Amino acid sequence: MKLYKLTAGTLLESENGIFLGPELDWDQLLGRENLPKLLKSEAAHWEKISFEKAEELKEEGLLAPMGNQEVWAAGVTYYRSRTARMEESQDAGGADFYDKVYTADRPELFFKATSSRVSNPGETVNIRKDSTWDVPEPELTLLISPSGKVQGFTVGNDMSSRSIEGENPLYLPQAKVYQGSAAIGPCILIQEELLPDSTKISLEILRNGKTEASGETTLAQMKRKPQELADWLFRSSTFPIGCLMMTGTGIVPDNFTLQAADVVKITIDGIGTLENKVGKI
């Protein structure tokens, strides 16, 4: 089932139909265990609507499907990401760090965003004015319950300054965490079953209406599995209202940097497409 956060209400698409519900407390909602069962029960009291009506409501505007959950991220989970990070940090002497973390038992985990720094679908994500090399990072993003169980998936855009991180790996927080540095959406696919390895992630970047860069990968290229990453995150941290976790990228455009007014489209099979404009801050 897919759960959308509307500007005024909640939309649930399931095998039993499409249902329109009231505005919900998303801190309380995503802080619950057994979310699939809970939503099936709630939807029984919601209004059943047509596909056409649901599409109209989505066109009116979607919000990031979250409350005040923290957004965390994992790095170097794809071989392509390992290679890109090594290339960008070669001059700073940090290349070995990325090679070692790719093969280590302990993954690279870092804090990505508070809810106030996350852009809604269709709104603006930012690149930094003090950066010269910027890319979107298309990532499968996990919805994790307070007990540490993966119970949903969404599309994430981990906006990143490769020039800042490449200058020195210790600058990672500045390269990754700033206003408009992340986007989440368009919905959460609520299910406890893992997505198949064949699931495709694709990226398209438009400039002046034309494709400027693109790429794709599959979950089969991920070295670490979703629940493994969740287990590491929960080793010494608690999340009373659950959290979201980006799982790394396998798509890094070569010889490319974002510009203001670009449009970024990220699609994950079975979930949907997250689209955002690019601004500068």
C-alpha cells in the first residue's frame, strides 16, 4: 500500500481501493509498530474515491510523507559510490577511507536532516553557493519503526557537495547538511517485505527542458541490505517516533554539476517519482 501526505488530508492506495482520510499526526503514525495492519484498520473508516479524484488531489500538492522524524543516511554502500568518493578525495589524501569503509563490517552512517531541512515533492532543493561541484544522490529510503524494524520505503534525494567533501572528508556535515539538502516522497510504500534486488532506481536531470544527465542502477548493486543498516543505526540510538534512513547511491553522474533551475527526477520501481527544482543557498 502507498501512503501520501496531502496538503489537507491523507491518501492511501491499497489493493482494496483508494481511500481519502483526514490530516494525521505523522509523529504518532510513523511512531507505531505494525503500520500495515494499523492503516488497513484506519482506512476502513475513510472515504473510498476514484483513481481520477486521487490524481487530482496529488496534483494539488504533496508534502514530504513524514512528521518530525530525523533523516539519517548511509554512505559508500554501492561500489560506484566507493569509486566516486575515492576519486573526489584523492588530492586530499582521503581516498583510502572510502575503500576501507566499503569493505568494513561497520558502515558509514551520518545524520542528514531534520524535518525542517527536507523539501516537499515538487519544491526546491538547494546547492550551496560556496560549492563548485554538486550532485543529487538518488537513494532508496527506509521507514524504520521505533523498535528498529523496516516497515516502509520511499524515494530520497541526498543533495551533496562533492567539492566540499572532496576537499576534506571532515567537511562531510557541511557537504551534506544544510537547508534544502534533502527531499523525500512522493509517498511511502508501506510493507514489511523487502523490495526485490531487481528493483530499479533511475535518475534524470533536466536543464532548460532537455535531459542533461541520467543514470540507473538496481538494488542488486547494494553491498549492505536495508535491515542490516537499520540494525547498525539502532545500536546506540533510540527513535521514539521512528526515523527515515537513506541507503546510499549507485548513481553518480560523471563530469557534471547541478545548476540553479535544473529539475531532478528520481524514480524507484514500485514507489514512484520524486521531482524537485534546484535552487542555490
